[in-house]
Amino acid sequence: MFKNQNLWILTEEYPKPTVIQMIVGTFCQDRGNGVFFDNIRIIPILDKNNFLFTYEILGINTPLINKIFIKIATGYSSFVDFLVFYQDYEPTQLDIPVYVIEETKTTDKESRNTGVSQRSSKFSYVHSFYPNAQKIMLYSLRNEENQTLSDTNIFGSRLLTTQGVRILGKNRTDFLPFTSIDELISAKNSMRNPPAGNVPIKITQYENKIQISGRLFKSDSLSHDPNIGTLSSIAYTLRVLGYQGQIEITHHGLFQKHVQNGKNKFIRIAQILGITLEGLQLPSQIAQVDYWRYDTKGEKLGTIFIHLLVENFSEGFSIFDNHAGSEKGYFFTPDGQYLSLIKYEAENREAYKAGDKTKIVYIPDLILLDPKQMEVINVEGKVYSNMLKGISELNNYDPVERLYINRYYPDFKVLRTVVLYGSFENQITRAEVSFLLNKDGNLILGIQAPDLFKRALQNLYSYWH
């Protein structure tokens, strides 16, 4: 007799219903089972009014799945956006996921690197932990793609396909895998060079090694994310195609002091794939770590809770989200546009590019809209120990309110507030703080909490009673 089991989705992202639907739909389709989607709701599970740090998904019906749960997790190093487990019990480090999924909303039109290259290192790293899990690159696009994809996008997608990564959600997913090392090298070297002054990524094969040029230096550290992703993905694909010789990165721009940190994601990937850096000595021994853990420390535990609470238990909704460590969302306008927020105003461009980060347009972790009270609520998320820092950062929101909120929502009152996670405190002492989720799962409202928070929390309690 067939026995259905629970589906567990571990993520460090805000779980968008559209993405959950794509994940569950793919899971059922892969197993030949039908599934019905109604109004998907993501519900915090309470016990005696205390949050159990687990969410249940309602509105999905299939004989294949008993219940669907979400928990917030994080990685010890490079971490994909979703781990999906099919089992009765809550996942542990010993369990093997059925899917490892990286998700992005970024189109080729917005960024050639972010949509493919920057994320591809995730698969190079996760393969060493879960070689048999299905790898998926999932695109949850809000804005229209270019009709013709860039060479960067096509090349990066072909690398992923060669690695066995499945591409979902793009208009085009028929990317042919590379069949040989020579074909991969020829494809990369025939691509257009970057602007003068940048180091082009070129591949040169010698008798006993392959060299790949590419800059890894940024902000006085090994932190050039697009190239970390691209170089890792090229090296991983060369290994998949059977290359066993030395792979050396040249023109990287690094010094020995930049490669001492064994926790750096590229250094870990380099050790796994046997990559060397020209002229430098990488750490020979790197401590083994687990791939993931449940998040019990991050500020996003508070902001994601409030986000889901408002979306599922009130008339309110988010018009922007940027939860800590998660992909930055779009700003949603009343006429249905999805806007990417600018990093700096035009008059501050030169100063920002020169390194003056005070010229940045500071953005909240979450912007909520309450249509009943005609209020827009800017939320700064922090852990409890950083409460005062969060309160001070509320003063930074003049530009984002002037450029976006006041322009697109001129009739709405704008509030600024802090949402906290952490500690075992049972009361809020500062008026600027509207909500605290403590480590016991207690849900504590501030005395000046927005009416939206009060209504949503009361509706949650009513649901569980």
C-alpha cells in the first residue's frame, strides 16, 4: 500500500507562494501524480500561542503528500535557496534531500551575471554533500526576459546543463550541454571581451594543466561574487567532462593575505575541485563542516514571520522585501509594476563608485502596505542585541520614502518601526519597536505597534483557537 509522506522545505529565503507552487508542482509531476492548487497559505504553527518555528502550507492537495512544512535554515558556507526533503520526520543533517534548488527573479535584461553566473558556485559546492540530489535552477521571473539571451547567459546555462542542473521557469530551457572540453573552451574564448580595464575570462589548455584567467579581488578581499560563480562553474564543468589535471586561476589580483580564511566559499570550492591560484598557496587543511543548520540566530526569523503573518492573516501585503541574506525583491507599484530600487541617487554616483557608501539609498528590510488604515510601514529587522542600532537606522529612510513611497503611494501615511528576534525577554521597552519574536517563540507586540500587526496577530490566534 502506498504511503504518502510529508514534504519539508528548508530555506533562508522568504517563501513566495508562486515559488512554493513551482516546487511542489515539479515534485508531483516528476512522480506522475496530479496536484490541485487553491489559495496557498503559509501558516505559522502555534502551541499555546507560542510559535514553534515551523510553518505549514495549506491550499495544496495531492495524494502524494501528507503535509507540507517550511523551516528557516542557513548554510555554514555557500548555501542554495531551498532543500526539499520527502519524509515523515523533520530533516536532520543525516537526511538526503530530493532537490537542491537555487532560485532567482533576476532576468538577463537586469543583470547578465546575477541571473546565472553568480549563483552557479552554489551547485559546485552542494554536489560534494549531496551528489545524488536533483539540482534545479529555478527562475521566478516578475519582469519580461530579453527576446535574445546574452552570450553570458547562454554559456552559463550550458555549464549548468552539463553539470546535470535542471533549469525551470525560463522562456528557454533547451540549453545543450557541452560534449567535450575543447567545445567548452572554444565557446568561452569566442565570447566578446569585457570593457577595457577588466580582466577577460579566458581558458588556455596546456599539456598538463588548464589556466583560467579571471579577477577575484574586490574590496581588498576574495569576494568578486560574479567571477567566483563563473570560475567555479567552469572548473566544475571541466571535472564533469573528465578533466583530471591541474586547474589554475590566473590574473586573479589577490595576495597571500587574501586566501588565509578557510571559511571563504571559493577556497572551500577550490579544495573540492582541485583549483589552484597562480603564485599563491591555499590552506592545505580546511575543517569539515556540515552543509546546513536550522537558523536560530538571524534577524530574518522576525521579519519573515511578520511578512508571512501580514500576508496570510490580514488585508495587508508587502510592496518590497529585502530580508537579511536573501535576494532583494522588487518595489511593487499600484499599477502593477515591479521596480528595482536604485543603489544611489544620480548626483552621488561618483562618490559612491569611489567607495563612499554613505551615499547609498538605504532601504528597509520590509515595506508593508495596510489598505484599511491607508498606511505604509517601513520595517527594520534586527536581533535583540542590536535593538538600538535598528532604532537609529530608522533615520536613514528619507531617500527611499521620497523617491518611491511618497511618489507611488502619495495618499498613505508612512510609519517606521523595528521588528526584533532573539533574547528571552517578554516585553518591549522602546516605542520604536513594534514586535519581538523571542527564542521561546513568544509573540510580543509593542505599545505603538501598527494596527496592521495587531489585526493580523489576533487573526492568527483566532485561527489556532
